[in-house]
Amino acid sequence: MKMIKKLLFVCCIAITALSNAQDEVLVIEDKASVKLKASQEAYNNGVIAYSSGDMVKAEALYTKALVGNERFAKALYNRAVVRHQLNKLHLSIKDYKRLLTTTNNDYPVHLGLARVYFDRKNYQEAEEHLIHHLSKHPKDAKAYYLLGSVEYISEKYEESSDAYSKAIDLNPKYSDAYHDRASAYKKQDLLIKASVDYKRAIKLKPNSILYKQNLAALYRDNKEYGKAINLYSEALHLDANNQILLNNRGRAYFENNNFEQAKKDFEQVIKVNANYALAYNNLGNVYYKIKDYHQAESQYTKALSVDPALGIAYFNRGNVREMLRNTNGACEDWTKAVEYNVISSVVAYGGQICNKK
């Protein structure tokens, strides 16, 4: 009887111990579950913050999600994207590279790295990651577009136009790809192809000031001033006080010997922005052409008061001072122009004049 009681006592102790052990496991499992749940909640809130444009909050929430689950790939990828947008490029690269070490990673990590390296102006690294990405995602038009941009900046214009062409093949309505391929063609002196692509881009996005401006510049280069002026005018209907457009249309008028219209455009630029040094310089050129040398000198001087390093204004003022028989002033200006790397046959001529003094 004593033996039976002893056995029952031992059994009770064993059962109690087992029960306690199970409780401990449940507690541990509950803690892990709570941690994962909190991690998921932080991630979800991070997505909401990102959608509302609060990148700082989104980064903090994705970081909180990773504290709760360091293998949370979605949170890590999203944090890399957010850090890129916050211009924390080093940290973004760190997150992307950490993702590369994870298994079964379906995120476009190499494309993300390419974009960050592009913004860091590390174009070789960007190119390498883009090629890696495209080897696995050969139908990614945006990746080909970015590759075209990398090649363009690297002055590999033929490769650039080829990459843009692939982007267009994949997306025939890719207006930016047409526009940028046009710029690459222009660098290769394929001006007809460039003109066709600029026009295609404008057709796809008729309210793009940039597209119209660059086609107008192409027309100016070809001395088709009427076409250039019309395009600048179209663009100015979209933004009447765009100082760059006004200045460039003024130059087209000037190059077409319409000095009165050129004068109006340059004066309007100055009205919009009194610190636009090139507009004063260009207005000075108008007065020089109509032989109002005192006004020309005044405008060049105003240009230099805004930008004392504007070498072309020294060069031009030197010319007009020579016309006004102020040889000393002309020589001083030409010397300044040379200091600012404005070299031409007229400067050499000026040097001859100054050496005879």
C-alpha cells in the first residue's frame, strides 16, 4: 500500500512538471507570435505612410518591422526604396545588398541598385546591375530606358540609342524614350532621325515644354528659325513667363535678324527675372547689332554685375568698347575673357591691339 502511494505521488509530480513545460512552450510561442504580429502591423503602417508621402515615418516603421522580424524581405525592400527617396543612398545600397543574400528573392534588387548607383553618378556600377536585371527580366522597358540614360551620360551614344530602341519596342508609347533617343541621335549627327523622334514624343505628349524646346533647338541648329520660333511660341502658350523659353526664342529671332522681336523677348526675360545674366548679355548683342554701342555696353555691364564670371560678357563688352575707342577698357575686358576661357580669333585680334599699346 505504501508503495502504491509512493508511485502515485511520483506520477503526480511528473504530470505537473510536464504541464508546466507545456505552459512554458505556449508562452514562448505566444511571445514569438506577438512579435511577428507587431512586425506585420508596423509594415502595414509603413505602407500607409509611404502612400501618403511621409517617407521619414515610412522608414521608421519599416525599421520597426525588421526589428520584430529581421528576415522580413518585403520590409527590407521597401525600406531600401524609401531610403533612396530620402537620398540616404549608402543605406539604401546596404539594404539592397542585404536582400541579395536572402534565398528565393523575387524583388527587383539589381534594378533598385542600378537606380541608386545612377543617382550617385556611379554609372559603371549602374550599368552592371542593369545588365544583370535585364538578363532575368528581358521585357522591362523601364530598365532599358535607364540603361539608355546610363550610356548617354557615359557618352556611348550608339549604345544609348540601341537601349532606347529596345524600350520603345517593348512600349511603343514610351514618349520619354523617343525624346531621349532623339537626343542620342542628335549626338551622332543623325539629325533627320532625331527630328522624327522628337515629333513622335510631342505627338504622344503634346503639352511637354521640354520636348518642344529641344525640337526647337534642333531647328535652330539647322537654321530653320521660323520652325524654331513657332515651337517656342507653342511652348510659351503653356508657360507664358518661362524665362528659358523666352530667352531661346529671343535668340532665334536674333539669329533670324529680327532684332526688334529679339529685344522684346530679352526684355521680358529681365522683367520676369532681373538676375538672368545671359538675358542682359543677349540684349547687349541686339544693341550692338543695331549700332547703339552705349546701350550695348550698359547691358554687358549689367550682365557682369549679376554674374562677374560671365566670360562671354567681358568678350562682348571688349568688342563694343573698342568700337567706342576705349582701347584700354577693351583690353582689360579681353584679358578677363581669356581668364574665363573665352578664346576666339577676335580675342587674338584684341591681343594684337593691346600689345601695340
